[in-house]
Amino acid sequence: MGDFALLRRWLEQPHVARWWNHETSDEAVMRDFGPAAKGEEPSEDLLVFADGRPFGLVQCSLFADYPEYAAEMAAVVEVPEGAMTIDYLVGDPEQTGRGLGTEMIRAVVAGIWARHPDVSCVIVPVSAANRRSWRALERAGMRRVGEGEMEPDNPADGPEHVVYRVDRPVRGS
């Protein structure tokens, strides 16, 4: 339960609420994050630490497990078999602007390659207005592969998104 209280506090932070637009009641956090924590949802929610202190969250999901989302993404870019997506936040406001988001993305993608041998690539859509997020993806080694309209996480944003991708490294390279 402590992790959910922490997540709720993060979701209430203005720099997170701007992009996640999530209900923050205890019930809503438990409803939306509890199934993954209990292993009842196919996605993975990863609490990320630096120096022994939690600072961020990453959600990892196979597109194949969410066909509607896969179809929405496929209208913008190709979604190959075995593709995964991530969503992420740096919740602790004291930890923003220090490059931890970039390092978090790099580490999680490396972990995906290690834990999921059938994952072909990681594809990440980001609101076109969220420049800090797409810059973190670029610094983490992802390349922009498309732009298009998708349902925004925050109704205050337009549907314009940029899409980034990184492919599984070829062995021996």
C-alpha cells in the first residue's frame, strides 16, 4: 500500500499531472495500478530507484495484449509482431532535470531485452507538446519514426503525437 500512496503523491505533482491527467483518489490509484501489481494485468509497472530512493515509474506493455491501442498506434506507425511500449514518469520533483528520466528509459529498455527475448522493439508515443519527454527518449537512444494523431492522455492537449522506436540490438553488434 505504501507504493500506491507514493504513486498517488507523484500523480498529484503538477509536473506529472500535466501529462498523466490521472485520478488520484486512493480508490482510483488502486483500481488502475492494483491489477498490474497483483499480476492480474499483462502489463508491468516498475518502481524505479536512484541511490536507494524511489523516483519514478515505468509501465511496460506488449501491444499484442492491448489490441485497441495497437490499432490506434498502427494508424500512425508500423507495429511489428513482438513490439512493446512504455510509459514513464519521474515523480519526485527534486529529481527532475537531472537526466534521471533518460537513464531510467535506458535501463528499462535494457531490462526489456533481458527479460523478454521475443520483444522486437520498443515504440513510444508522446504528446508533441511534451518536448522534455521526447528529448529524454532521444537521449536514451530512441529515434523518431513518425508523427500522427492519437487520443491524448490529457484532454487539454491536441491529438498530435510524435513516436519513437528502438529495435532489439542484433547480437554481436
